Amino acid sequence: MASDMASSTFPWLTLSIFVPIVAGLIVLALGSDERAGFTRKLSLFGAILGFLVTIPLYTGFDSTTAAMQFVEKVSWIETFAINYHLGIDGISLWFVLLTAFITVIVVVAGWEVITQRIALYMGSFLILSGLMVGVFAALDGMLFYVFFEATLIPMYLIIGAWGGPNRVYAAFKFFLYTLMGSLLTLVAFIYLWNAAGGSFDILAWHQLPLGKTPQILIFLALLAAFAVKVPMWPVHTWLPDAHVEAPTGGSVVLAAIMLKLGAYGFLRFSLPIAPDASHSLAGMMIALSLVAVIYIGLVAIVQDDMKKLVAYSSVAHMGFVTLGFFLFNTAGMEGAIVQMVSHGFVAGAMFLCIGVLYDRMHTRRIADYGGVINTMPRFVTFFVLFSMANSGLPATSGFVGEFKVIMGAVEYNFWIGLLTATALILGASYSLWMLKRVAFGDVTNDNVRAMKDVNSREFLILGVMAVLVLFMGIYPKPFTDVMHVSVQALLQHVSISKL
């Protein structure tokens, strides 16, 4: 990996992290249910400001170098050589922008729906946004770990306070699964700190000469945290529970950003630090990914709860991502990263659509709907588009990443490519099966007959998501150009043995 650094004089990354965190704290301090309008406007202002400070990262980004850019480094805990060390490359840039953007969407989505403890709800999302940007920007192992673990707290609050009837169980399961997985990662980080002569510098860890056994142990320790977060089969069972119980905004952020923290960990840690172990264990990772893609796709088909169906489809789509990483070719790796960004738009939009229905009927059971197109034609137009994108229709963002991963899989092994391609059939099956039963046919009950079409606020957020899904599907070049050089550098690094 490139260790020379393109430095920026202005601390844009620090602003990207701390503007939403400070905004969240201000909302918590000043907001209240009595002043609901003021609290919502303050939250929206904080979210938009948080997004605006990330835009210079894109406009000032040099896509011709794999070096870290916008680098900031300040000594933090001198005794252990822990630094406040930030920087982004072509791999992490899109996730910083996606995180800040989705936060704006979530604040607008909860505008009328959240009527109790508004300040805590909005503040939690703003603080969570800053912490997640910190994960994507951290270049110090301990700083990464602090941000990575801290994201659990706001999400735990969001599920536990605004979730469904089993919210406490779902919040505990989410917290325990992800915390337990991360403890082994801390052990691996301490080992690497020691091996690097007392340094938590992630880029220095990339260059460490490590034997085969240490590499495999480190890879497995990191896998414990990242596999749970993705989540990979068989440690995925916390996700459907968390999604079903979480409020709409919680599901959107969980699907769009939080699952990406684990996948990003593979790119920043597992592959570059343990390249030989990555190659040795690639067969296992591909097998686990294929199980997620095919088996979880079949599980999604039989769900009777819309949120659970989309939650399982998220596990299947993230299976594409982990598969793409371990093919060790450009198509697979770039396809996987594009799929991560696309999944942020598509899964986020699917959960927003389910939220629109839930706000009107207070049920997520597919059987309770039917013929929604007769009463909500504008809504169903969006729902059809996002369902098609979820099943990988060409000209939507869902197609670009999946197609590149399938191309990479065929390049790696034809039969693996063939198995991977079955996901497109399964994706169409569960997405369109749900769409048919919810939206089409005759109106099945009076509750559906009484439903009102999307209001201007809902139309705005679904419209913005629709534009992004179509833009990325029709013209993916801006997304792939930014990451191309960084992906090539990573693949080059991983191809060289450390033994």
C-alpha cells in the first residue's frame, strides 16, 4: 500500500467527524418534545452541515494516486504511541459521503413520525453519523477501535427506545454479538502494536513481515469482528431481529452504513495485513459468501414480514461483497465496493418504503396488504423501482456491482461464477414476490382502501433515492474512477507474499 501521503492544510476530516457529533450534543442539550419544531430544524441543520463539510473531500480528491489524502496526525496518548491519525483513499471516500448523506435522509424521514423523545432520537443519529465517519477515516488502530465500538451505543439506544415489542431483546442481541466479536480484534491489534515496535499506525501494519501462523491467527481474530458486522453466515442471526424491531431510521442506517463497517474492515485490515492468510483462507471465505448469497436468498423468499425479507436480502447482498473481496481481481474487488455503495441506496430506500406503509397501517405483514397501487400509485412507482434495483435490474445501481462481481467470479472460476449468478434469480424471486402481493391486484381490505398516497416530504426523500439509484446504474463511472487506483494498489499489495 502507498505510504506517502497527500496532505491537506484544512482539517476537513475532523469536521466531517465532529460537526455531526457536536450537532447531536447540541440537539440533546437544547431540544425537547415541547419545542418539537425547533428540535427537528436544529437536527436537520446539523445533518445538512455535516454533509456539506464532506463535499470538499470529493471535490479536492486526487483520483490518480493511491496515497492517503486529507491526512491529519496529532499525538493522542503518547505512552502507547496512539495518535489521532486520519486520512482517506479511493476506497473510504464514498463511505464518508454516504454516511453523511444518509443521515440527512434519516432526519427528514423521522420528521413527523417521531413524536416522543425527539431530541434523543435525532441526537443519537447525528452522533452515530460522526462516529461512523471516524471508522472510515481512522489510520490509527486504536482510534479505529474506539470509533468502531462507540457506534454500538447510539444504535443500541435507537433500537431499544423506539423499536417494536421485542426491542430490548433485539438491542441486547445486536450489542452482545458485535461486542463479543470485537474483543478478539483488540487482541490482534495489541499483537500488531507489539510486532510494529509499539505503533498503532495502520499503514505501518500493512508493511509488517509476518509468518504464516501469525497471519492466520490475526486473520481469524479480525474475522470474528468483521464477519459479525457484515454480517456473514452463520453469524447473521442478530440482523433480522435488529431490523424488525428497529424504527425505520434505525433500519436505514443499519443497512446503508453499519453493515459496511465490517466489510470495510476486510479491506483496511485483513487483506493488507495478512495477505498470505487471505489467499490460504479464500476458499473458506468464498464458500461462506456463496452460502449467504444462495441459502439466505432462499430464506428471504419464505418470509411473511416485509422488513425481515429485506433484512435477509441484505445478508445475501453483503455475501456478494465478501465474495468479491476474495476473488483477488479488479472486477471482483471494484464490484464489491460499488455493491456496498449501491446497497446503501437500495436497502435504505426499501426500508424507507416499508416505513411509509407501516406509518399508515402499523403492520409489516405482507398478507395485510394487497392492491396498494389502487390507493397509492405514486408510492408504488418508487416501490417498483427499488424492488427492481434490489433484484439487480440493469440501469439500476443494484446491477452494476453484482454484474462486476459475477464477472470477477467467472474470471476466478466458472462454476463459482455460475453459482454467484443464481443470486440474480433469487433476488428477483423474493423482491418481486413481495411486490406482487403488497402492491398489485384488487384492494383486499378497508385499511388499504383508506391509505393516503405519499406526502411531499416522503415524495422528496424517495425521489432523491430514486435519482441516485438510477444515476449510479446508468453512469457508474464517477464511482469507479475514484476507487480504481486504490483498488489496484491494494490488489498489488495483497499479491506479494510476506513469507
